[in-house]
Amino acid sequence: MKRIQPTIHHFARLALLAAGLAWFSQPAAWAQIQSKNGLPVSSSSKQPAPAPKGLAKVEADPEKEDDFYKLISLPVPEDIILEVGGMVTLPDGNLAVCTRRGEVWIVSNPYISGSTRPTYKRFAYGLHEPLGLAYKDGDIFVTQRSEVTRLRDTDQDGRADSYDKMYSWPLSGNYHEYSYGPTFLPNGNMLVTLNVGWSNSLGHGVSLVPWRGWTLEITPEGKMMPFAAGMRSPAGYGMNAAGDFFYTENQGDWVGSGRISQVEKGDFLGNAESLRWTGLPGSPLTIKPQDVPNTGEPLYDVAKQFTALKAPAVWLPHGILGISTSGMLLDNTKGGFGPFENQLFVGDQGQSIVSRVDFEKVKGKYQGVVFPFREGFSSGVLRMVWGHDASMFVGMTSRGWSSTGKELFSLQRVVWTGKMPFEMKTIHAMPDGFEIEFTTPVDQELAADPTSYKITGFNYKYHATYGSPVINRAGCPIRGVVVSKDGLKARLVVDSLRLGYIHEITTAGIRSTTGRALLHNVGYYTLNNIPDGEKLAVAPLPLKHNHEDMMTASTSTAPPVGRKTPGQKAVSAKATGVVKSAGKAMVKRVTEMPASWGEPDYTINMGTKPGLKFSTEQFQVKAGSKVRVVFNNEDDMLHNFVVVTPGSAVQVGELAMKLGLEGQEKNYIPQTDKVLYHTNLLQPNTNESIYFIAPEKPGDYMYECSVPGHFYVMQGTMKVVK
């Protein structure tokens, strides 16, 4: 057990114990305790009573997400594989859930009220990997790989007895041809979104049959109208509070990082492969794949010249706020889920998290900000829906795609405890910077100090290559701050803002009037337009060198191998990743066989398999032997191969995640002695060989892919023996 040394704070807490007990006895406080233990919370006790006077000034443990938003897992019978592909809440409050195994289940009593457990009844089966559900006028609509199907229970026995095709589209049989939806429009028509396929031989997405990579509009009579093109993997879809349609995109070819875009008829959203079908009848576009610039410039800059291309409303930084952007959910609970009314919650399948997004329209175009919201889900987040009590149901699956949450599938409920989190509620663009709005008043003195904030602008490449490193990263100096009288807003006057760039806004120095730290102190604002209006007059700050900003002012790409910048030694093409360990230089990445070797003692051919797996889960070498590893990335995403000290795989992965904006440019290799040998981060369908001497000490040395989200599951063992 951890020993606790008594301090003045412990005695202060004892002095406040009586007051704390009095507070504990209040109904609102008991509601918080109930919620934290998964018990129902009555609507009459949602707002907590204030803490005892003086308690807020006592140094307290940091607040956690679980203090405000509780996760409750729904029990699922052992004989049901509930790999959630779609969900919808029915009028009676029950849930309809479709699974990747082709079934639709009705979940009764999902709120776990009283002592009654949820019950599951199979409503439909025999479907082809359905990944979306909707309910309208008594019917359930499901999107399979090749069609939208209407399910009807005509004899009211709780089982579908009518499976009616609304519209079908071609399939090539490619595994990556996922289909999502439907979303109902006000006119009664439906929208569905279709993945492109994937070619390992070509190393990029392919649209092998008509309309792959498109959004389609379908009438109740089964007529199809092509709606928009340029999607790669449009797994999330839905409306914002204004009734405009948005979709979420996953990193890949033409997609530097996850993003959210508004979709209007005739839009081209970026993936060139879908344009193969613009010559077919009904297409609202005429551009062809060869028309799309492949320059590697930021997407926003390309769109200024190639006007058919539409810039996204919000970018989600890769490896920071996700790796596989998934479903979205509008907060229309009217405050029942906390202070985020009309904002969107966005899931991530790979990192098992939910983020929070707020849009605003500036000069007719959407832009906005994304914040962390809730992590720790037990599987890969794919779908979210509201329950009738304003709790959020989250449906999950990891099969095939894998996730940081260890479970194969899960169904969880997120319940607001009623306690107000201290958060950045939103961020707005201003004519001369940004305005941050908080959920509770801030300490005026701290909030008025420019050093309480830091802003960094960055971007991604728009190109046919898979993903992108962070590029053009540079600091944005803060010239002044004006805090509103009520302490709920801080307006920042900022220099060096750039259109089309993502701006990381951190607020580590902010505290509330009661001394609370922000639950999440970072947001990422995508600035597509700067609003008109009056600029603030602020006194100039004294000039001082910000060495961190100077370090980030260059592009975030490493100097080419074999070349050098002023004052820097040339980087060897044969051996990189040199760090000092115990006073000795240790080469961690050698890509040419040392001349003294003759031949390796071992050559290990290492590949990848679907589901975030290495093709070889274990290999054995002798201590001190000469080893060559040929790493072939045969997957459709970025991977590396990293050998680490025994038992340190997760620790190294978490250090890689903390690299933040520098992660991809550093190949997700953290500076630590626990990393022994590594490849660079490899594009799909590429390979790299590395050479190393096996450790002298026998043991089980782990190897992993250290990409955020991958390292929890993508591991193997190098057994070193005498």
C-alpha cells in the first residue's frame, strides 16, 4: 500500500469533515453518489448543492471524467455476439441494434431500472454486415453492404416478417466496401454513404463498381439520385441543429487526418477515386480523377484553386483525438446531458473515445472546434443514440478493425451525474483571434494572463498518399486577453492565424473562481474564415523570446537524409534514430547490413494481418546474434515495428501518444531507452529492413506497432535465449 505522509492539507480536510458530512446528507449530493454507483438519478436532484464553504480552497485530487459522466455497461447474454453496427431508439424507449453478423436485436429495459435486467429479442437475421439503422413511421430501415432494406413486423409478434428492398447498388466483393445509413431528410428521402474499396497491390482506395465513395439519395419509391462524391470511409453521418447533413471521414489516401464535412448536393469531398462514375446518368459532378491536384499542399489551399473541392468544417488531429472517426450524435437533450446543447458528440472506433464538436457558420461556411470528452469505453465506439432519459447509449465493436478497448463488443450507457464540469464550453472565431466560453466563471487574474494560454497552428498534406504528418506547425503569439465581467468568456487577440489551418488552443494556466482545473484544457479549432467586426485595441506586450515557438516555426518534416541544416551534422541514410544510453551512442534503426556481418544469423519476415495484428506473433533468436527483420506493411493503414524492453510495450505506446502533434513526423518513436530497435512509420504496401544485434540478456522482448491506439493490441514477442 502507498504510505501517505500527513500534511497541512490532511488536517484541513479533517477540520472540514463535519461540513462535508452535512453536505453529503443533502439529496443532490446523494444523487451524485447514486450516479457514481450506477444507480438511477431522479430528475429532481440533478443539480448538485454547492460544496461546503471553504472546501474549494482545499487542495483536492484532480477531477476525472467519471465524476461527471458515468459509464454503465449493459449485460449481454453469452450466446449473443452484439458487434454493434447500427442503433436506433424506438418510440417506447427500447433500442434496436444491428450487428456486423447480420442480425437485428430489440433490447428492452436498456435503462436497467429497478432490479430488472435488459432483455434481448432477435427481430431480424440473415443480413449482410449492416452498419446503420433508422426508424420511421413504425418501420426499421437497415443499410446492408448492397442495399437499404425496410423491415416490417406485420403480425406484431416482435419479429420482422417482411424484408423489402428499397434500393440496391453493385458490389465487387472487396472487403472494404462498407455501407452506412440511412439518414432521413425532411422530404422523406434517405441518404446513404458508401466506402471505397481497398487495393493492397495499389496501396490506395479503389472504386471498382458504380457509386463507391458516394452519398446517394433514395426516395420512398426506390428511385436513386447521386448526391455527392469524394468519400473514403464515411462511417459517421447525421444532422446538426440547423438540419444540415454532415459526415465523418477516416484517415487514408487523400485524407491526412480524421475530419467532419458538411455534405450538399454536388459536393466533391476529396477522394479522387469516386470520380470514376461522374459520367453516369444523374451525376451532379463532371470532374474526373485526373483533374484532382496531387501536390501535397493543405486541402484548403488546393480548394482555392480547384474550386470543385470542398474543405472540411472540422479536423480531428490524428493520434490525439482518434484514429478511426465514427458515428456522430447531436445533443438535442435540452440540457439533460449537461451544458453542451446543440453540439455534436463524435466517436472514434480505434481509440475507444468520444469527442465533442461545436460548429459555427462564418461567411456562409461551417467551421468549428473539437474537444476531448470521454475515454475508457470498453470496445471500439461506432454508434451513439439518446435514451428517453437523456442518457447516451454507445454501441461498440472491435472485430476486424480492433480498438484500444479490449472487449470484442460492448453496449454502454453514459449518464450525466448532474455535476457541472469545468470545461471550455466552446471557442468562437473573432476578427482578431478567438473567444473562449467556459461552463463556469474563471479566475479573472489568471484568465487575463496571456501566459495561461498557448496557440499552435498546423495542417496536413492533401495527396493520394495514405495519411499525412503534421506540416507547417508554428506558434501563434497572443497579444492580449480581455475577460468578461461575469468570468465566463476570455477573448484572445492572436497573431499569425492562418486560414484553412487547425489551431491547437491550450489553456493549462486557467482555473475557476473556486480553484478547479479544467477537465480538458485543449481544443482544436479549424479556421476556414475570419469573421468581420470590430477588433480589440490592446496594449503591445513586451517582446521576449519564446524558444518553444521558435522550435515549432519550421515545417514538421525532418530534414532529408544525407542532407544537413546549418549547424547540424548530416543524417546518415544507413543508420538513424541514434540516442545516448548510459553515455554510449546506441543506433536504434540501421537499414543497411553492416559490412562486417557477412550474413545475418536470422532473417525474420514480419507482415501484418487485419485486426491490428502482426503476421508472426513470436520468434526466437540467440542472445548476441545478428538479426535482420524485414517488415512488410500489408495492411490498409500506417504501421511501424518497434522492439522494446520486456514488459514496456504499453508504456512505450503511451509515450508515443504523448508526442501529440509531433507524433507522425517522429514515426511515433518516443525518446526512451525502452525502445531498442525500430523501423520508420510505413505506408500501406511498403516495407523496410532493419538490422540489429539481439540483446545479450535472455528474456521475452516485446515488439509492437507504437501508433496511438494500435499498441494496446498489436504486439508480439521476440524470445532471446542463450
